[in-house]
Amino acid sequence: MVRMVCVRRVVLVLFMVQVLPTVVVTAVLPLVLGGVRHVVLQVLVPSPCCPAR
């Protein structure tokens, strides 16, 4: 009984270790790229329609 719980916990940890990086990358990467692109566009193309507040 105790051994099954330990095995289940190990499997859960391995699953999280494998899945979490993928989730973090898919969730954070678009945000980071979007932020970088936004900053680059702001710096390169100062648009009068979007004044800096």
C-alpha cells in the first residue's frame, strides 16, 4: 500500500517535470516575444496614433 503511494508520487513528479517546461514555454514564450516585438516597434516606429502616456 505504502509502496504504491510512493510509486504514484514518483510518477506524478516525473510527469510534472516533463510537462511543466512545455506548459511554461508555450505559455510564456508568446508573451515574451509579444513584449519584445511591442518594444521594438515602439522604438523603431514612433507612431503618432499611439502617444506614450
